[in-house]
Amino acid sequence: MERSLLLYSIDDRTRALTQKLATEYGERFVEEYLKPSLQSAVRHSGREVSELTENLLDPYTGLSVFFDHYAFSRRGKERETLAKTTCEALSRLAKEKPFTDALGLSDGEVFWQEFLAISDEDKRKPQEQINRGVIQGMLELAQEIYRLDGVGSICAWVKAAVENTGRIDAVFERIVDIRGMGPKTTSLFLRDMVFLYGLEDQIDNVDRLLLQPVDRWLRLSASYLVPDLEEDQCADWILAGKVAKLARHAGVSGIMFNMGSTFFGMKEVKNPEFFVACIERL
């Protein structure tokens, strides 16, 4: 047994709270937020939702869902407009010709031009400096995958990486390398894909921190439950690693704990000032 595991222990109360957040609140997050949101995004892509995970493996649908639900998740008031415009631009690429034609191109310039055209039609500034990187870059990632496997599905690429190597660090680094794709959005996307395809147990412990997008609710949960955590001074990646270890020792899914912390915060706490009072009521 690794030495760090021998030195790490949690009390029964901490274990019980961790398990409650991961099970009760994690399951509610999945049923009340994650699945409905992704099913809605699949429908926006023009596909009927029969089997969510199967639909996501389609190159066009997976990319459309990524833009609808993930790409602009940290963009505040602009999020919905950017997602709608980008998905419409993607739809235009696939309307006249098979989507494989776009995947077979050498770069994503044509996609960006569609986005520009729609922005001009709607009389909105395209904000090239902050939008072009993620819009063009994610299609170029799909094109890169297409050259490797002849399919071009980003979701299938994530799934295959875990199934073949047990690691997700290379996938994480490749996505983060795209201008405009930060580590939090990348972790959010990878967390959900790993969950949907039931791959968490296959991932090496060293990579599980990459499946811990850190929001204010996870930070508050960690500061309450993780031994000796200096919450205000802890970098996201350190906190993510500590949360992953807490989940292992509590015998729960780190992904479900992450989701459950977010759901508990959004639905039960609502104001961070009330966090301690709310979690102690559990």
C-alpha cells in the first residue's frame, strides 16, 4: 500500500457526509441537471434522443453538444448566444454536404467563416480574440482525430483513450492546448464523459484530479471535509487532488462527489455564507 494512503484517515462523520453528498446529491445532479441538459443539447443538434451515450459518439452530434453545453459554460450572459450561434454555424457545415467533408479539411477556417456570417446577420460582434480559438480549435481537434481513426468523434476519442491506456492526462493536455479552453471547462467535459461511459474505475488514481472541476461549492465542501486543507490558499489542482483522495478513502466515486457538492450548493445552500449551517444539518 502506498505510504500516502497509510498516513491518510478520515473520521466516521466525514465519511458519512462525503458519502451523502456523493450518493444522494450526486444522483440528483445526474437526474435533474446533467441528463436533461445533455438530452436537450442532443435535440438541438437535430438528433432524437434514444440512447444519449450512443448519440454522443456521432462526430457531429458530440461536437454540437460540446458547443451547446460546455464550450462557453464560463462566459456568463453571453453563454446562450454564443452556443446558439456556434451550433448554427456547425449545422450549416453539415447541411449541404456530409459532415465528413468538413472533418476532411486541413483546418477549421470554414467553420469560423460560418460563425462570422451568422454574427453579421444577427448584427453581433464576433469577438474574434476570445471566440475564434475554441470555435475553430475544437473542429480542428475533430479533424485531427478523423485523420487518425477515420471517424472524428471527440467523445469516442476520450472513451478510447481511457479504455486503451487507463490514463486521461494526454487528452486533458491536448484540449487545454486549444486557445480559450481552460482547465476548468476541460475537466468539466472530461468528468461528464467519463461518468456517462462508466470509465472512472479504469482511470489511474494519479489522473483522477483531472476529473474534478473546481467551483465554489466544491471548494467549500473540501474545506469542511478534507483534513488540514487551507482552503483560501489552495490552488485548484491541489484541491482537486485532495478531493480525489478523500473520495477514495470514503469509498465513493470522486465524480459523484464533485457533482453532488455542486448540486448541494446550488439547490440547498444557495448562499456560501450558509454553507456550514446547511452541511451540519445533514
